[in-house]
Amino acid sequence: MKVIQISDMHLFSDDEADIFGVKSNIKFKEVIKKIFAEDAHDADMIFITGDMSQDETIESYQKIIREFSACNLPIYWIPGNHDNLMKAKSAFLDVNNFRNKIVLSLQHWQFIFLNTNVEGRDDWQLSPLELEILREEIIASPSDKKIAIIMHHHPAPVNTPLIDKYILKNTKDFWDILWGTK
């Protein structure tokens, strides 16, 4: 099985806007072009793992739809802390291959998709509801399947200061569930 993961596009409605001096809309188009030229031919699915938008506009999500318009692969997406969940859901609602799920169960794998963006807060963590979903889905997962947890913020340091600045805020709760279930 081959999964293509894309994260942190930080798109704007305005193609000339930039983040940290980078025109993210232009870079996104370049990356997508390269993926479809080199990697998508034998891929089974695509995961978009958050921070799709930087300005939280419907137009930024529509740019994603346009870039993937020729893609027949299923695209599973989760929000990041820069996304507006309701606008993303609205934009992707009628696009057949865009899917926002909690669980994807395949023959050998159980993918659990978690939202680390708590609406109305300026941090990133798993809400009590997301933690309960994680606990329940691990318990319910068939013992013959491998489990992959998909979320925007990482639960363990990677020793890169810029990246580790955005580590999941409630890592202890996350690890307690992983080590305490099954």
C-alpha cells in the first residue's frame, strides 16, 4: 500500500500572499505537479494532514480542489490549527474523493484520524472527545490489524526547535491512552 501525505500547505485566497517570505500557493502547485508526475501513478490514497489554509477562506480550500481535480485517488483530510473546520467541510462536501473520516479500516490497517485543533483556542491538543475517540477506536480495532494514528501535531519531539515548538500540548494524555489500552 502506498499513501502520499501532504501537510502544511498554508494556502491563501491571494496567490501573491506569502508566509515567511514564501509564496505558499505557488510552492503548493509545484509540489502537486511533482507528485502527479512521479508518485501518484501507483499510490492508493492521499492524506492531507492539516494547515491547508493560512487565511481560513473558502477560496483557499477551493484551490486544493482545483489542484486535485484530475485525481481519482481517495483523499482523506484532517484540519490543522490554521484551518477553519466548517469552511473546509463546506468546500469539500460535494467533492466525491475528499473524505473527512474518523476511521479508515482496510484489510491489514486501521487508520484513526484525530483533530488536534481545538476551536477557539490558540494551541493544539486533543480535546477530551478526541482522546475518547482514540481510546475507543484502539479498543475496537481488530487484533490482526496494525493501527496508524493520523494527526496534525506530533506527540514526540523530533529535536528540531522550529518543529518541536508545535508539539501536541497534551502528549501525556495521548501516551497514557496508547500504553493503557489493548
